[in-house]
Amino acid sequence: MKILCVFLLLITSQFVHGQTTSISDQRPLADIQVQFLDQQGRWHRLQKIPNHRYPQELLNVEGKGCVISHFDISTSGQVKNIKIANIDPTRFSKQLQKVTRQLIRDWRWPEQEQQTKLTMRFDYCYESDKTRDEITQHCITQSEQECD
């Protein structure tokens, strides 16, 4: 429970300093949903993730998909040992792996008392013919599917 509380504090403080670029009026519309895995093996969606600019590498290939990654956050707030566990679909694996690693590295994690191990899932959703609400709902639905 203590690690879950520390993690939620980490996430909350990161979002205060995170990117806040709005994509609501841009076409094509894209969304990124993020979840973390708790100690009981349940996924929890981050509700207040700011709208990050969809990675250009994925836009260039109309790429979308999911990535599950494991990484550590050191006591100084540095991300270490990023490992990609699953990527789907494999046809975008190079781009998905690159943008996920970069997104994790770009987050600003606060200093903490002990190193924390995290497992997170990133769903990248892209559609050229949906409204903002439709793409968000589509991405939430995608994030509830298996990522393998």
C-alpha cells in the first residue's frame, strides 16, 4: 500500500510539471492512455494525464498500438532499466518502443526514500475521422484489450 501511495504521489507531481499541449483542435486526432499495474496485478488508468503531443514518428506511419514497460525510479528521481515487455501490433514496434522510452525518460519524477519498480501500459490511438470524444473513448476501449 505504501508503494502505491508513493507511486500516486510521483504521478501527481509529474503531471504538475508535465507537458500540457492541447490537441483538441488538431487533425488527425490522437490520444494516449496510460495505466499502471498495482501489487495485486490490477491496472489503474491515470485520469489526469495531460494531452501530450502525439509522437510524430507514429503520425508519419499512422501508427497506433500498445506498449507494456517495466522500469525503475531511483531515489534521485532518475528513470533506469526501461524494459519493453509487450508491443502490439509488431508492425509499429520500432516506433512504439522508441516513443515510449522517450515518454518515460521525459517525465520528471521527484526524489524519494527508496527505489520504485513500475509496470506501465501506454496505449497510442490515432484516427483521422473521429471527434475528440470519440477518439478518447476508442482509446479507453483499446486499453481494456490484451496487449500482446
